[in-house]
Amino acid sequence: MVTPLASGRPFPCPCRTTDSRTRVRPADVVLALQSATTMALRGFVALAGLITGAVACGTDTPSDGASDPTGGGKADGYNSSGVTLPLPPPCAAGASAVDGCYLPVPLIRQLRDYTCGDVSLLSILRYWNAADFTSVTERDLIAPLKTSSDNGTEPDDIVAFIETAGDPRVARLHAEKRENLDAAELEDALRAGLPVITDIEAWQAHTTFKKFTPWETDLDDGHYVVLIGAGRAIVDAPHVREPWLPQPDVCGQAKRCLQDVYYFMDPSTTGYYTYIPKAELVNRWHDVENDVPIQHLAIFITPDAAVTPTPYDLSTRHEPNAKTATPIN
């Protein structure tokens, strides 16, 4: 199954920026409204998506879905443009997550535009300790992780929650922040059965593609995602999926080709796992920490030897798209 998705709402939920661009900007919504009189029916549908996106991601006081054990509530996510892939099978015990399978961490949708760090950590906590964390929501982690609407969540605070907070629920887990990594080190973690919190740039907040910043120089759209697998798949060439940005020559003149891809749990995407081609990830894997640019940062959460994961059982969920993966734009 390989089907293109319609382009969805371009309003992102970047949650590691350090200025007002962490929010959906009112001017963007006004711009969309001003152009509504010239839109046909299709345009009105797109406009409705833009406004819905502003509501879903721009609020500070959403419901955390107390009756929803995923913490997902009713917030909507983002459809991305590009090929939708069938998700590889979950990794069997002892299988390597770089050999065409994935680590089945829970899908959880962030409800605030600055809590991708909280939700990324929560997904891993539920993976390693479902008994204690299934009923925990992102709201419960905001204070312990010192998350703020201005700065999101700092990597050191994620590590401190595991290492120094004294919470007995995480006593058998260990966390380490590492910078200046290469892709091989991420793949080593996958081979060891470890999902990895990865700090990248994603979901640029622009109303027109011409305003997009090349990923190599973008420092305004930091976003945490959870790396869960690696493999190869036929996906759109970079110049097809994001033609408005400078792109590596991966497929030559072909519109699609076989590429190395990484699979993720993305807190800003509802109901799907996600992927980024390997060549593209290298260009997006950076951010800002305490106003200082950082390169290739990841947070490794390792359990004691006796701890076994609790795989996310899709057969018990009502998420028909969760066996597929869409690109992270």
C-alpha cells in the first residue's frame, strides 16, 4: 500500500523554540480569512483546517482526556504531504529494530503546542512501565519536567526526571543526554531494543512554502520525536516532497525511489506513526538549548536488565491508521 495524502494544515506544534513562534500566529489566521472570499469550495475546506489547527495546537488549557488512557483527548493532528507507508511489523523479542521492524511504543498526541518533550517521554515511560504510567497524562509531567510555553522542555530536565527526581516509578530506568551523535549510534540503540527521544526541526509555521527555511539553518522549529525503527522503503524524492527547500540528490530525476528511512512516534501527528528519510534527518537533527545551538542530540532511556517492555497492542485499539506511517514535514 502506497498512497499519497492530501496536504493538511500547515500550522505546526513546534515545542522547543525560544520565542513567540512557538504559537500559531493570529496574523496567519487573519491572512487565511482575508483570502476566503476568493476561495472555491476546496479553499473553504482548507481554511477550515487552518482554523481548526489553530484551535487544536494554540490553546493553553485543553482537556487532557481524563477518561482516555492515552492522554490523547480530542485534539487533532497534522496530515503531511507525501507517501503513506505500511508500517513494518512490531519487533519480536530479540529482533533488531533496524531490520524492518519497529518498537511498538504507544501513540500519544500532544495537546499543547509546547509539550512534545513531555509526550515523547510519556510514550517511552508507558512502553517500559505501563502499569504505573498508563493513566498519567502530559499535564501530569509539565511541572516535574519544568515545561513552559516559552521554552518547551529542556533535555536536562527530561534526564533529571529519570535520574534525580526520586520517583519510584522510574527507579529501574536510566537516562542519558548525548550530543554530536551520528546515525550509526541511533541505530545501535535500535539494535539494543531502545526507543530514543530525538531532537529535530519539524512543522515550520509558515502560510506559504516560499517562506520555509532550509532545514540546515532552521533553529526556530525544534521538536521532540521518538525514534522507533529503521528500514528501507520507496518514498518520494526529496525534491518532490518538499520542492521549496534545497534537497540532497537522492533519486536523480525519479519522483520516488528506494531510500533508508527512520520511523518515529511523533507527538504532533494523530493516529499514525511517522517517518523521515535518513538523508533528510541528518539535515534536521539540531536545535537550540538555553539559547545555544546544539547538534545531533538524543536522549537514551535504558531499563535495568530485568525490565521488559509493554508493546502497544494495536489489535485492541480503534486506530485504523496506526499500521501506517506518514512523513514528518
